[in-house]
Amino acid sequence: MKLVTPAKGTIELSKEKDPELFYLARCGLGGLGVVAEVTIQCVERQELVEHTTVSNLKDLKKNHKKMLSENKHVKYLYIPYTDTVVVVTCNPVSKWRGPPKFKPKHTTDEAMQDIRELYKESLKKYRARDITTKSSDSNEPNINDFSFTELRDKLLSLDPLNKDHVMKVNHAEAEFWRKSEGYRVGWSDDILGFDCGGQQWVSETCFPAGTLSKPSMKDLEYIEELKKLIETNELPAPAPIEQRWTARSQSPMSPASSSAEDDIFSWVGIIMYLPTMDARQRKEITEEFFHYRHLTQSQLWDKYSAYEHWAKIEVPKDKEELEALQARLKTRFPVDAYNKARRELDPNRILSNNILEKLFPLSDNV
């Protein structure tokens, strides 16, 4: 790795040459220098088989260890206020058997039926007009032209903070996935993507989940508590809650850092969509999302040693909350070593920004 720094110019780092700084810089949050060149280990682009099935938490508990150990990629999509869990696995196409031969049980129109019907009913309720009545806008798209995520956004925009309305949308989503079970074959750079909809607030946390050979099951316990929290507080939580897993990272500033090679980490993302451009409504959604996030933070993060993805952290405005966050980050990350490297490589804070200054202050001033 070649790192361009304000104080020392371009320096070359590797795990053999200055390994401490090398691993710090791999997840340096932009505060140590500008990465000008990097050598990475690549693998060939793979053709993958994506298998989507619908399950529930009770059955997942029985099969979780097998699911993690036998699949190259795994993610679970939980739908609040339902027992539905969408399980998505991805594995290389077999060189001997080839892709699976599978005929879907349902057509796309059948899979979309419930959410389309809900959209029609909701328009009647919220706009007091029949969807079959021709709109004054002759260019209004046909309901059948909307993708699932587009239709979900339109539904949520009608009443995004009404728990009962969001529950109906979630149940329609559960039906969509139930009728969308099956296989998809494609290249890895396409298959591993995910259409999660339009603008949104997201909080993603990472926490240890044991090893592949011996999962701790804390990952599923976290989800159980999260779903209970949502229901107890009657939060208008839309779907999905996404859960995935990664191997450990050797970069000490990574939320998934660990010295144990076999460790795995679970990442869980909660979400609230911003399906409208109305400023008042967006403000209300934002406030509700941060209430949702605060509940997960206060009730789950410390218990499960969960830390937010760096790109999702919001710097607290309250001084006491900020000091508490700084202290918490120090218990997980080598903040002193990171700040020492910042002082050496960027003494005049040319690369710094408000987030770095607040989370990792180089002086007593906060």
C-alpha cells in the first residue's frame, strides 16, 4: 500500500514492513493519509447460484450452524411483526452438475399480487379515490409497471409512521417473498448486490458470533431481542432487518477486528425509508428512526458488544453523550495508537474532519 501523507509524503506499507501502521491504515477512516496505490489479492469472477427460501426463527435455530458452514454467502432478511425470515444463500455453480433445474411455483404477477392489492386499497383509504379512476395525470405509470421496492416505497409514503399501516406492508412483503422462492444464476458482481429501495436511514452494527465450527448463537438471540423491542415499543419498523456474516478482520479499527483467525462476526442493519420529499414528513421519519436506533443502542449494543459501522455513526450533539461514545470506542479500538499515527502523519490535521475530531479528539477540547 502507498499512502500519501501530509507530514511524510508518500510512504509504502506492508504487513512485513511496519505491520502496525499497515493494519491501522487498512481501516484508517481517511485520517492517516490518501491511499494512492494498493495491491489486493483477487479471485476470479464466479458464476453463483442464489437460492432464496422462506423460513422462521424456530427452524433457523435448528439449521443455523449448518447454514453458516455449508454456504459461501448467507444473509437473513427478517420482516418485523411476522415470523417470516427470508434466507438467501449463494454458492459457486457446480462444475459437474451445472446450475439447478428449477421451475418457479409462482409467476412474478402472482408474487406481486398481495402488495398490488394493498396499494389499491390504501389509495382508496388515503386519497379517497378509486385506483381505477383515470388520474388527471395521463402519464401516471400503471401499477403493474412498478417493481416490488418501488411499490413498497409508494405504500410507505402514504402513512410511514403508522404502525398498523407498516405492519400491513410488511405482511404483503412476507407474501411476496413466500411466492418468490427459487434459484437465480449469475455472475458474482451481480448476484451479491441487493435492491433495498430508495432513500433511507440505516444503522448497521457488528458483533462477535463465535466461529464457523461453533457459532455462539448470539446472532439469533440479538434478532429475537430486537424483534421483541420493536413490538413492545410499537415501532413502525419496515422490512427488512438484514443480517449477514463476515470473517474477522486484522485491521484493528474495523468493527470486526479480532486476533483469532476463526472468529466470525454478524452485521445487522435496521432501516427506515424516506419515501417522500415532504420536509415535515421526512423530519418526523428521521426523529422516529433515531428513537428506534436509540432503543437498540441502549438495550442491545453493550449486551452483545455491538459497534456501529463507521459510515453509519452519527456524532451526538449532547456533550455527555459524546463523552460516553468516546469512552465506549476506546474500550473496543486502539484509539491511542490511531491518534499517535495521526499526530505523526498529519500533525496539522489537514485530513481531519468534524467526525474524526469529535470521536477521536487529539486534545482535551471536545
